[in-house]
Amino acid sequence: MKISMVSEHASPLAALGGVDAGGQNVHVAALSSSLAERGHQVTVYTRRDDPQLPAKVQVRPGLTVVHVDAGPAQHIPKDGLLPFMGELADGICADWGDQLPDVVHAHFWMSGLAAIQASRRAGADDPVPVVQTFHALGSVKRRHQGAADTSPPARAWLEPWVGRTADWVIATCPDEVFELKALGISRSKISIAPCGVDLTLFPGTSDAEPKSRTHRLLSVGRLVQRKGVDLIIRALPLLAEAGFNDVELLIVGGSGDALTLEEDPEAQRLHALAKELGVADKVTLRGQVPRDAMPGIFRSADAVVCAPWYEPFGIVPLEAMACGVPVVAAAVGGLRETVVDQKTGLQVPPRNPEALADAVGRLLADPELRAEMGRAGARRARSRYTWDRIAADTEKAYRSVLAAGLSRQADEGLEPLEGTAL
């Protein structure tokens, strides 16, 4: 099968950990590679954000990354990319020529706009089937961030239009299916294929890096407020009151591409909070680290704590589980699916430092429970979340679309309004 991936802001070649780089980069890279291993020809289209990038990069047999000129060849925050999606569609069509793919799979809502336009322009009489994975939904983001949401206003109606217009939508967890249905997207064209974990990188047997205190908690992710790292910091004094005095919190995650931790507002906010609570000596912000260093960091932790306000899926818990480390997770979004409460970790109510402290304290007090949950997590990661299995689920969705010959007409017959740079 000839497959085109569209990932407008998240190149599989991008360094992880920046403001707009993270889980989607990992997902697109791993899924594309696994599909190539299964014998498919995969091309990933992403926006050129550096003039020095080559036009095409052969990543491995069967997998190529194409950098498309769409807007200035420089970093632009993803929420500012909407005006350039028409150019991205043009570049995709130009690369296709008369050799159209069997299917185009868009990642994120703006990629969906470009994919649908490219499909229609290149195949006026027989458009290329479009499969959509959102990774995050604007309706959920607005619900939790309110006025702090930086998404372009047009996302409120363009994103549902993408979902209704695409031939198929792949959700990453059951929670997302309910959100998609609320946007008016038919359940009959939604399937689930979760994120996966690279078991060659996270084998669960790597050596742990040394820790400086008796117990270590680990937080991994981008330094944005919605990740709830401040909640973990607030849990530290509560743990001390419960008798867990020798606990360190290691925070691994990237700031903005042009920022050091010293310049990053969220890093400074977290540092100030730790100082205010009297736990600054227990909190270390490591910043970005090479990805191949992460297994040893995961293995050094007594527990990995994920406390976001919301989370579309979350790859970090899978990586922790693959390394045999229990996870304390807020019961939101995809975390409710990946972390099995009382089995591979503990779920807690979101935005509740007291509940976090209670759950962490339970794990720190019981080494046998930590080990048991770590083993269960490793088994779950290996049985359910290998990238080969995720690729097989995704391939099944592609074949369903091709076999059914579904039309690309929107459920409500809507078209994008003029002036949306399409």
C-alpha cells in the first residue's frame, strides 16, 4: 500500500521536547516506521521550518520524509500555521504528481485541512481516501484552558468539519470517541488505535541512573501549565508531613526551542513555587535530555507521576510501564485507559495534590506493591501497546476505507468558508 502521512508541525525528524514537539512526533515516526516494516511505502509530509533542511530524507527502506515549503522556512508555533495549509496542500499535490497514494493519513486538525484539499485537487474525479487522527481536540482544550487557549478561532468549526469530511477517523482512546461523537462525527466511521511504545528503546532491563535521595518521583513532559507539574510540587510538603522526608522530584522536559530553563516562564514559575513551599532542594529541573537516556531515568524512579489537567493520550505512562515503573496518573482522557488503577499504577482525581500525595505515599511505603505494579505495567505495555500492533490496527482502518469506497462528503454537506487560506 502507498501511504501518505501529513504532519504539518510535528516532523518525525524533529528533536523532542520543544514547545511544539513531543508525542505527535514520536507517534508519526514510530507508526510510519512500523508500517514501512510491514511492507508499505510511506511518505511523511511536514512543513519546512529551516531553510537548510533537504527536500527529501530517506529515513529507512519504505519511509521518506518530504519537507514542503509552506510559509516562512522558520519555526512558527503550531497555532500560527493555519494560513499556510493551502500551500502545504499544494506542495503535497506537486510531490504526488500523477502517482497518487492509496490513502492519506492526516495527524492533527490542520494537517486534515491540507490532506482533504490535496486529496480533492489531485483526484477531482476520484479523491484519495483521507484518514484523520486528531491527537488533541480544540473542544477539550477550550474546556480546560478557557481564555488561555491560543488556538485560532476558526478551529471551533474547522476541526469538526475535518472529522465529518474525512473518510475515517482513528481515535487514540475510548474517551476521545465520545468527544468526537459530540462534534457530530458518525460513530460508524471511527475506530481506535492507541499510541504505542518502542520496546527496543524501552526494554525494561536498562540500568537505572543514580538518585540523590531515598525516593525519586519523576515527571516527564513539555513544560506547559496544563501538564500539572506544579501539583506534584505541592504534594511534596504533604509527603513530608506523612513521614516521607527524603524524596526528590526530577522534572524532565523541554522549554521553548529558543529558551533555556532560565529563560522559560513555566520553568521559573515551578522553581518559584518550590522555593515558596520550602522544597526547592528536593526539586530538579533537568530540561531536555537525549531520548536514549530516558530508559535509565525512568528506571531510577520509584514512581512516575502524570498529573495533567487533561491528556488526549499520553505516551509517558507507556514508556514508564515498559520500564517496569508504576505510574500515578490523573484520571483524565487516555490515562484512564493506559494506566489500570490498582494494577499498573494508581489513578487520582485531577488537579488534586492531596490525592497525589496519598497515592504516592502508598507506593513509597510498599516496595513490594511498586514491584508488582511495575511487572504488571511491563506486561501490559508488551501485550497491548507495541507499535507493530498499533500499525496493524491502523492498517485495518486503511483497508476498511478502501474496501468500502466511502465518499468524502461531509455529514452535513458543509464546506470551508472562503478566507481560511485553503
